[in-house]
Amino acid sequence: MVHPIAEANVQSLFGSLSPKKFYSRHSVTHSSSYIINSRGLKLFTQSWTPLPPTKIKGVMAVIHGFTGESNWFIQLTAIHFAKSGFATCAIDHQGHGFSEGLQCHIPDINPVVDDCIDFFDSFREQHCQSLPSFLYGESLGGAIALLIHLRRGRPWDGIVLNGAMCGISPKFKPTWTLERLLSAVAWVAPTMSVVPSRRKIPDVSFKEEWKRRLATASPQRTQAALRAATALELLRVCREVQSRFGEVEVPLLIVHGGDDAVSDPACAEELYKKAASKDKTIKIYPGMWHLLVGESQENVDLVFDYIVEWLSERAERAAACNESGKASVSVA
């Protein structure tokens, strides 16, 4: 199945179509709304659901990365999942996209994880409780997906990590002198944009130049340097996730670009080795960059066809287990 990025161009995610016509073309319905989180912030949420005759075979929650938003590239992936049979939802993290909060400022990841859990669980409750459910995270969204799983709340039937930020690439980290001074800078000026990375995120994330241009065209995207407290927290998140690799027990699919200069592929391999999951798969794609949707269409379809195949197989297994459980209860 061709990923919808094939229809985008440098002017629009939806090519020559309006959003409404684009959703119709891909046989999905779309809705959006705002929710108020526990801190009083208004957060933007979206969902995409397959239209009949496509049968809903699972629920999917997609999690965007740092400086990302649910309304841009990851929306096309959400549409791809929806037309493949998964009722899909997403949320803009605080300070990202259309959500309230200081732009791209995450001094503490835990409230962001709480927001995701609250919204994702409410979305799951809108669908049949026997439907299998999955998390899909890109970049920082991958680390958030792992933290959601590690909270041990309502279980998920699988996690897909795409370029997950389990460790920041040495090619992208700030200079070691600045990194050593970061704690002091964050204490004095936590919200100040004072931490330049060695390269801009879009420049090392999207291999195709027109996709880099489209990524930076979003009115909600910032090109400013990282805020001090946010940079410190991102480094801390990587350390926390790495220290808990062995606690990961959920069915796990890791896809990662071999030439990812943002999230370290070696950390993805370390997660695969240490995860306690009985069902785990890793795919490192040689030569590919950080955001795999930024590759050539041939490579995009190669990666996402495999993801959908993996999800569909796990959804079928989970559904079979659920039916078997119901039958056992009935007999008893």
C-alpha cells in the first residue's frame, strides 16, 4: 500500500486536494478537538477512522517528536494506519502544534506522558474494548511510548518505534563544554534558547530536499535553539529510558535509519538486545536518515509496508486471544 506522502508536494501535505477531499480519497474520516489537561492547558487532538467496508482491526495512538506536531508529516502516517484498518489518534504535546504552552518547552517529560495516557485511554474507551491497541512513536515520541508502557497502566498490544530517541547521536549533541555547563544554565535561565545543536533537525532528518522544505513550512514549527531546561530534560530522558531497557516487555518493533544523525542507532540496537519482550524485531535500514518518511517513495513504502504488516499480524493474534478468552469464560 502506497504511503500518502506520495501525494504531497512542497506546497502542501495534501497535494492539490483540500484536507476533506484528501481524507475522502483515502477512505478515512477525520475529527479534531481540544482537551484541557490537569494543568489547565488546552491541547489539540485528532483522530482518523477507516470508512466501511474497511473493518477496524485495532486502535493506534501516534506520538510525534520534539518540534513536531500531529498536523504535519505524522498525520500522513496516521492516515496510512487508518486506511489499513486502525482507528488512529494523536495529540500535540504542550508547546507544540496547536497546543498551548511555551513553544517547544518541555522542562519535565512526565506531565507530557500523563497527557498522552489520559487522551489515549479516553480514545480507546470510545471503541470496542476487545480491540487490540498499539503505540507508534517517532523520535522523542518513541521515548514517550516506552515511558507510557513502563508506567504499567492499561496494557498495550505492541509498540512501534521509528527513529526512537533512546539516545542522542554524538553528531547532533551540543559541544561537550556546553553540555557540562547545561545544568547551571538551565538553573539560571531555564526557558532561554541558548543550546544550539550542531545541525538543524530538518536538515538531518529528511533526506529528500523538498520534504525538508515542506517540514519547515509549518507555521507552528520553530527554528530557534533549544531552551536550556528542555535540552537538559531530553538528555535525562535518554538516560532514564536506557536504564530501563530491560523492563520493556511489550511486543516491540524497532525501525531505524542506519545513518540517523539525531537518534543514535546504537541505542536502538541496545534496546533490542536488553528488552525482555518475547516478541521483538529490529530493522536498521542502511543509508536511511532520522525520519524514514523523508526517504524516497520506494524506501518509504518499504518501511511502512513492513510496519503495517507487523501491526496487522499482532492485531490478528491479539484478537484471536481475546476470542479464545471469551470462549473460556463462557464454557466456565
